[in-house]
Amino acid sequence: MTCSVPRPLAWVTVSSPTSGSPAPAPGVGHPADAAPLSLCAREPHVPAERLVAEMVPPPRFDSVRFGTYLPDPDQPSQSEAVRVLEGFAAGLGGTSGTGGTGRRGFLGFGRAKARPATGPRGVYLDGGYGVGKTHLLASLWHATPAEPALKAFGTFVELTNLVGALGFQQTVRTLSGHRLLCIDEFELDDPGDTVLVSTLLGKLVDAGVALAATSNTLPGKLGEGRFAAADFLREIQGLSAHFRALRIDGEDYRHRGLPEAPPPFTDEQVTRAAYATEGAALDDFPHLLDHLAKVHPSRYGALTDGLRAVCLTGVRPVPDQSTALRLVVLADRLYDREVPVLASGLPFDRLFSEEMLKGGYRKKYFRAISRLTALARDAGSLVQSG
């Protein structure tokens, strides 16, 4: 049995459009009560309980399964990954990692002592952008024979946010009763966070929790064999013996065989579409970037609750690294929730400077460009309908 956790508006404060929302385009003429929402007017508060409850595959991947993954016939590694992961999921049957069979409490107390794990207790999916790693990771979560309360799925950032919200020891207690922990987008560019999560995973492996993780191979290293896998295994040091690395080759499926991303629309087109689309948010891009600095990234998912579209005017290059990294997290949450993004200004492939795209965070920026481009393509119909 699988389920997804609804993401209600209960913890989100929403007010009327503020200065962060562009004024209506001339001639739009919609009544005030039809005004679009504004991300800049939202100040979400997310309790720790919600962070734990939402550790399930996001809406975009709620219905994916191994059977819905379409391997590229020219990339045999993709079919091989499906075969290996299906076997890995089947091997996770039986009792939970700590030997308990019941639902664990929020604090994770009251479980039997862990049994020693035998053989590799983890898989690592190594590959480029858009080869379907998240699809496969979510399929593994769905295929693992355990109730949802005994499986956890989240990004590396979400996992570090959970530690920040609960504290290290409480996070260990909360997750150590799980049968499986899936970590999407394992980050290797922050030594402090990498050490923190590596220590956490060590505690969970000791408790018998199976692990699965993904990360992107850097574009400049795609021809150098197992670069990302080697980096990953080196960073987690003592945990390396618990992981089997699976290389997944291929091109970005988000753009494979599809037309080029649509060029940006005009401010008037974007504004009209926002007023014509129920549940759309309309924001000025520079104002939105300023607002993101006031909201913790762990709350960006709540920031997008209930939105059916995000409309942005005046898209321009991000001014600095900190702003860029916040935008990456927002792009991930919008993509997870399948929220189309309609924009005016510069195209999304010009968001990040050449220096940024050559720096240490470039894998995040390329992922954001890929995902925002896909969401921009999805948003084209909003202008036609508006």
C-alpha cells in the first residue's frame, strides 16, 4: 500500500497581493477579488511534525513505478538499473530494520535492538541530468514491501533541514525504525553537511536501515567514468562498503525529442494569464528573490502549497551565489509539485552567470535550468487559455 501526504494550506499565511506582485496590465480589468496570489505575501510556518510526515515521494513521483520507467534502448545501463533495484526492493521484505513490525512513534522510542546488517544495505544511482534517477528512487520507495510509515523519501537538503528541526539524536531515533531511507540529490559540495549526513547514515545503517541515494555527475566529468560515484563513496568513507553504485547513462529525458523551451512572454501576457488562471501566483522576479531570503529553504514547499501556476515578470540573472542557491531549492519544490512557471524577461538558461556555471555549485544550477525549462514548457498553454 502506498500513499502520499497532502500538503494543506493550514500552515501557510496568505495575504492579499503586495508590492511583490506586478500591477495589472493595462486593459486586464479583472475585479479585485479575482486578483492572483503572491508568493511574496506568503510567510509559511512549518512545524517539525510536517517535515517528518512529508518524507514521501513528491506529487510528481507519487504514481511512478518501475513499470512506468521507459529505458532508453540505446542505454542498457538504464534497464540494468531497473533490474537491480527491483531485486533490492524485494530483498527488503520482512520486519523493519530494527526488528520491529509496528508503526513507530514520532520520537522513535520503544523498538527492539538492531540486528546486524549483512551484505550491501544501500544503492547509489550515479548519472547525468534527467536520466530518471528520481523516478527510479521513488519507484524503489513504492516497491519496498513496508507501510509508508516505515519508509522515508527526501532530498539531501530536506534531510539536513530535518536534523536542524529535530536535532541529531532525535532524528536518529525517528528514522532508525524505518526499513528504507531514500535520499535524492545527495550533495557533495558542502563538507559540513556531508559529514553531518554521513554520520547520520552511519547510525541508521547500524540500526539496520537500508539506504538509497542519487546524485548528478558533473557535466564536465561525464566522460570520466565513475567520477560522481567515486566522489560519493570517498565522502561517506566508512559507509562505502554498504553501497552498490549503479551507473545510469543517457540524455536528459526532460528535453529528449521535445521542442526548444518557449521564449519568455511579455509582462502583459504573463499578467493576463495570472488573472485568468485560478490558483496562480503573480510576482515580480526581483521582489521574489528578495522574499526568498526571508524564508528558510525548508519552508519553500509550504510556500507553494495550493498553487496551480507561478507567473513571474522581469526575470533577470541572479545577482549572487546565495540568491542562486535559494532559487535552486524553489525550482526543485516547484518541479516536485508540477507547478508550471510562466515568465517574462530573460530565458531561464541565462539565470546563472558563466562563472557560476563553472563553479562548485554548477550541478545544482544545471539541474535548476533543466527543471525550470520543463516547467516553462508546461506553462505555455496558460497564455493560450488566458
